[in-house]
Amino acid sequence: MKKVLVVYYSQTGQLESVLKSFTSKLGDEEIKVDMRPIQLKVKYPFPWPFYTFFDEFPEAVQMDGCEIEELKELEEDYALIILGYTVWYMSPSIPITAFMQSQQAKKIFKNKPVVTVVACRDMWVLAQEKVKVLLNSLDSRVIDHVALTDQSGSVLSLVTLPMWMLTGNKKFFSALPQAGITQENIDNCTRFGERLNSSLKQDKEKESGAMLKNLAAVSVNAKLIATEKIANRSFLVWTQLIKWSGKKYSFGRKVTITIYFVFLVLLLLTVVPLNILARKILNIFQKEKLQAMEEKYELPSGK
Ligand SMILES: Cc1cc2nc3c(=O)[nH]c(=O)nc-3n(C[C@H](O)[C@H](O)[C@H](O)COP(=O)(O)O)c2cc1C
């Protein structure tokens, strides 16, 4: 019997539904699936109060982690680990960072093949790079990657996702698409578990090649990568400013968060549309470079 550990953090349950669908055809009499949600010592609120939502920004980007419970009665001989994470401010969510930095992760991940599964709004490329660094430091290797993103697309989800997080309503604006991943996309994740089931029975997790090829596991939009990189650089400056302005949830932080929020809105209304236009023109001359970039970030599983 082979054992697969599925470790994840899901606040609203969206990622959990993805993983339940993913694993529904993975387990059988030969393969045991061990689903383990990460539990927090102090839960985050949902819906998020405005300032609490932004107060997590510095800790997420600077990967400070938070207090989590230890996972009880884990086995030692997992053949494969599925790491399910969401993206917070273009970084892995704080609970996932905390878990990856724990002593327990050091033991569990050592020399283990890992399939990473991300379910987020839209931008996961830099977060996945950060997860890969964490996994490398634990002596494990990513053998496959699956990414699911919101149905409203990269621009509209800039509005629909925060409104879902701040109000709990996935369809806050009736004229806009619903926030989150479509049920159809979630249901279709069974294909990954089915493939892993047959691959594990052939010991393919011990080989170096990906197991989830030709299943549309990921689709990178290279045009967004430059935006992610620019935003990430500005995140480093703003997160430091917010940290300098006070302790978590302090009045000082609220002041800096307010300034940052106004800056963000102005950026969205001015620089972002101009940037989209400039990139559209520039991309006409960079088709090959963009394609190469997409292929690089779509590794190991590919489209
Ligand atoms: C504090 C916070 C920050 C987030 N930042 C991002 C982000 O930068 N990029 C992104 O694609 N999604 C972002 N999201 C959305 C999450 O990745 C995810 O889609 C959402 O939280 C639902 O996941 P869950 O309920 O399964 O945990 C953020 C969510 C939260 C709560």
C-alpha cells in the first residue's frame, strides 16, 4: 500500500474542494490518501475586516509565518506529498509559509517528491518560485504543478476577489462575474488524481519526469509575469514601510495602510491601463521571448 499526504490551508474551503475533487479518484485499496488541513492557533476572520486584510500584507510578503498547530499522528513513509496552497500578496499564504518553516516539515518533506496545487485569483508564478525555494531547503523536489485561477480573469478579479474577501459575497457586483474558481474547473480536477493513481502504481513518482503531462495542469500568461515582478518589488518597499509604522493591528499601521490603499487605487486607475497598452504593443515584438518564458514557468507539468 502506498500513502499520499495532502497538506493544505484553505480559509473559505475553495482550495479544499479543489483537493477533494483532485483526490476523489486517487485513493483505492492500494493507495491511501491522508488529507491534513493546517490548523491555526488563532483563526483569521472571514469576511475580512478591511484593515486586518491589509495588515497581513507585510507578514505574507516577508514570509514571517504565524502560529500553527502541529499535525498529529503523521506517517513517515509517504510515497508522495501533495502541497495545496493559496496565494496571499503574491506569496504563499502565511499558514503555508509557517508550516513549511516548521520542524515538522523538515522531517516530512525530506527526499520526498511533491506535487504543488495552487488555487488563487490569478498571479501565482512568483509565489510558486518562493514555494520551490522553501521545498528545496527541505531537500524535496517538485515533480508536478497544478494551477487553478479565478473565472473573472486578471483584470475583473482585481475587483471581484477583494470584494469576496471583504464581504463574504462571491457576487458582490451583479454585473461582474462571480469571484473564485468555476465549479466545472473544480470538478474536472478528478483527472489529476486518476493519472496519479495509475502513475503511482507504476512507481513513476520515483522517476524524474512529470506525471501530469498533457492534462492542462498549468497555463502561464507570460504577459503578466513582468507585472508580477514590478509589483513584487514595490511590495518589498511598502511592506517595510508598514512594518516600520507600528506593531500588527496598531494605529500607525492603519495610517500607512490607508496611504498604501490610496496609492494602489491611483495606480490601478492610471499606471495599470497605460502599462497594459504599452505591453500590448511591446508584446507584438516579443512573441518568441514570451513563449519561452511561458514554457519555463509551466514546468514541470506543462499545458
Ligand atoms: C490576505 C489575502 C491576500 C490575497 N492575495 C492574493 C494575491 O496576491 N494573488 C492571488 O491570486 N490571490 C490572492 N488572494 C486570494 C487567495 O489566493 C484565494 O483565492 C482565496 O483566499 C480563497 O482561498 P481559500 O478560501 O481556499 O483559502 C488573497 C487572499 C487573502 C485572504
